[in-house]
Amino acid sequence: MQETLQRAQMQPQQSGNPLSGYMRTPQIYLSLPSKGKFWKPGSIDMPANGELPVLAMSTKDELILKSPDALLNGQAVVDVIEHCIPNIKDAWEIPVCDFDVILIGIRIASYGEQMEYTSACPGCSETNEYEIDLRRFIDMQVDISGYDHMTEYRDLRVKLKPATYRAINSNNMEQFEQQRMLAVVNATDLTEEEKLKQFNEVFSKLTGLHVRQMAETVEYIEMPDGTLVSDRLFLNEFIEGADRKIIDVVQKHQKEINDGVPEKDIPTQCPDCQHSYTTPFTFDQSNFFESVS
């Protein structure tokens, strides 16, 4: 027994997990369209060179993304982003202009640059499988300089900002719930008068949702005396009760900013009839993070 203890004491002490050298390491480095601007203080630790290290997804991450409930409420996506890009401390605060690039970066780090997609030819209706190099979307030039300019209406100046993933996800969930309620009301045996009442309530809530969506993109409003109004409650109330003309001005400015974000269209040629067309590249989180193998 004493000899065994002596041999154990002579063994070198492990200072850490001996398998640590086989754990995840950064696969790519990612530059964000926002360059770290518009992020809430403390939500991101931006490296000096502006490039975020991106790790491949772990087995746990892949399992998380297979949970329908977690995908629906956005928590799965947030958990995976923070696990794969440790410099992102609060993924709920991701500005919408950075979101797609972050997801594509994680996909590339996990499964490589190539991704399969299926498209039906509008010429001959034949459906075929194709492959796209996702780097084309990472390298796209995104112009968001419009956020640096103020929108003016009469004696007010409006400063816009990108919505956050938190706001977009919350709005999507609420819209989904209201649409579900519409379907339920339509399928029930209520009288026409009762159905009309329920429909009006749902549409009223959808209108309020639209107001909050617009208010979310307003960073602040500068008054003639220089006062900056940034309180969410005040902004929501203003957008809801403001003159339609100022809303049109804000929406026009937002559209100009959105026009600086290139469409993610994929040039496609049908191998059967040789017809050339473009396929819109859209994210479906239920299958976007699946391996091509």
C-alpha cells in the first residue's frame, strides 16, 4: 500500500484537462458590418483588430438547435452564438445588420464554406440540388452609413438605429401568436358578430406591434431646443400619435438604409433546360445548421 502511494506521488500532476489540446479552436475570424457600432455597452468584447474568432459548434450546440421550443423563442440561437463566439456576451443585443453574417460565420466554422440548396427551375419546373459558397455572403459590402445621418421633419430631427435580435424575435413571436389566434377564431363556431369583435382585437394588437417595431428603430428624437428624447415609452407614444407625414419620412429613410444591404440572391442555372435565374437565399434555422455530409 505504501509503495502504491509513493508511485502515485511520483506521477506528474495534471495542471488541466489532458484533452484540452483537442477541444475547439477558432476556425475563422469574422468582421461585422457594424464594426461593433450600435451594440449595447458590455454586450460585445470587440478585439482591437475588429475580427471576432468563431468556434465550430459543439455536439451540445447541435442538440440545442434541434429543440423546436428553444428555436421558437430564440434562446437556442442566442446560446449557440455566445458559445461559438465567446466575444459576444449578450447575443440578444445583436444589431440586425450583423445577425446574418454571424449565423453564416458559425455555419462556415462548423461545416465548411459549401452549403447545398434545392431550387425549382421556373423554366421547366425541374427541381435540382446545387451548392453555394457561403463566403460570398461574408464578403458582401453592406452600406449602413445611412444610420449616421439624421432624418428631419419640420423642427424635429430623428436618429435611427438597427433593431436588435431581442426586439425582432419578440415581435416575430407576438405576430405568430396573433396569427394563430386569427386561425383559431376563424375555425370556431362563434357568431359573425363575435368573430368580428375578436378579429378587431387581434388587428388592434397587430397595429400596436407595428408601432413598436417602428419605434424600436428610433434611437432618439432631437427637439428644437436640443433635448434628446430616447425613452422607449415616449417614443412609442409619439410614433402612435404622430402626424402621418413624419412617419412617412422615417419610413423613407429606413428604406434608403435597407437598400444599402444587398439582396442575397444566388445565380442558378438549370442543368436540364439551361435556364438561368436567381434563387433568393433565405435562412431557415431549422435546417441551416445541418451538416452537408
